[in-house]
Amino acid sequence: MSFLNHLEELRWLLVRSCIAILVASVIAVFFNEFIFDVIIFGPKDGNFYTYRFFCELAQQYNLDKSFCISELPFVIQNRTMDGQLSVMIWTCITAGFIIAFPFILWEFWKFISPALYEKERKYAKMFIFISSILFFLGVIFGYFVLVPLSINFLANFTISSVVENQIDINSYINLVKNTSLATGLVFELPIIIFFLAYLGLITDAFLKEYRRYAYVLILIVAAVVTPPDIISQTIVSIPLVILYECSIIVAKIITKRNTEKEKQAATINK
């Protein structure tokens, strides 16, 4: 295919993906009460699952009981006429993207599959399944761990008793959406490393060399997004460390295969 034909294929990939997101978003509109009352505003409730879990954990091990709360000290406000309508539309679009993510992966695979060998195309289902699982696990981890940790910390942080926390609805929902989506994409790290290693842009040796720096970065991220206690930071750090170690294993396997292919090609040329 020519360069323009590739661009045409890419254009239709984006069109089909946008249609899938739009259809999923329309479906989400019919469940907007559940999405907002149960999912979006769930972490604002002091009886949210995460708070109860951390509270029981703190009581069991005699730790900081900051998660043993009945309510969070802030109210959510809408400050514009079209604020709630705009929030509903963009939240449903975000939900549509999450729902349609496996389809988007399938479209992406169809776009790159002509450049792969026949035996490599057989891994399409595995690629879509693993990538989707990682993404959904990331969204769940972000929603049930990072979002409650962030909300609890920020809601209770104060510079003075004079200041009351009256949070704009866009600020609150952006925190929930962006944190969950960002974590879902971060959990795609092994898949990204797979493609980078396949293209020869990165190796397991490179990841091992910079492992200590990666761990420091992970700890910094955990310290920023969580309250200043070691338990919360550890809970956030462990999945990220596991993802990094899995990425090293993936890079090692792909680098080994690339080396074997190069040896076979060299033997054939001789």
C-alpha cells in the first residue's frame, strides 16, 4: 500500500472507533443515574468500599485511622447554567471510550496486522484479550484505590479553618475520570514495551539498567497521589512495580526472538 492508502486506512480506523465510542456513549446516557449516583459519587460517600477496607485494616494493625470516616468535609457545586449537562455528556463519552476500548484495540490490530508475519497474526485474540484485561484492571485500580486515596487526602487537607471546601463539579469529576483513565493506560505498559521491543527500540537490558530510576519514579508518583503514610504508598507502588517487572520479562522474550531471527537471517544469507 502507498503512504496515502495507509492514511486512508488510518482515517477509517479513527472513524469506526469514534462511531463505536458514540454508540457506547448513547447507551451510557440511559444509565446516567447509576453512573453518577453509584459510580462517580461513590468515593464521596464515607461508606465507600475502599474506606471501609482501609478502616478495618487500620483497626486490625493499629494504624492511622484517617479512613474511618462517616462523611467527607466538602460539598460539590455546579457554578454554570449548562454545567450539569456538559458534565453528563463528557462523562458518558468517557464511559463510552472505556466500554469500546476492546473494539478500538481490534481496529488497531487490523491496521498493523498486514506488517506482521502470518504466525504473528494468530495472536490477535490474545493481544486484544490481554490488553483489554490490563486496561480494565487499571481503571478498576485507579477507581477503587487511587481515587478514594486522593479524595480523602485532598478533602481533609486544609491551610486554615477559615476556608471551606466547596468543590466545583467539574473539578471533582475530572479527578475521578482522569485518574481512572490514566491508570488504565499506565497498565498497558507491558503491551507498549512489547511493541517497542519488537521494533528493536528497547531491550530488557535497558529496562534493567534503569530499574532503580524507575522504582524511584514509582515511589515519587505514589507519594504524590496518596496521603503521607507508608501503607497507602505501598499499596499504590506494588502494582506499578509488578507492571515494570512484567515489562522486563516481555522485553526479554521479544529481544531473544529478535536475536534468533537475526541469526537465522545471517545464516541464510551466508
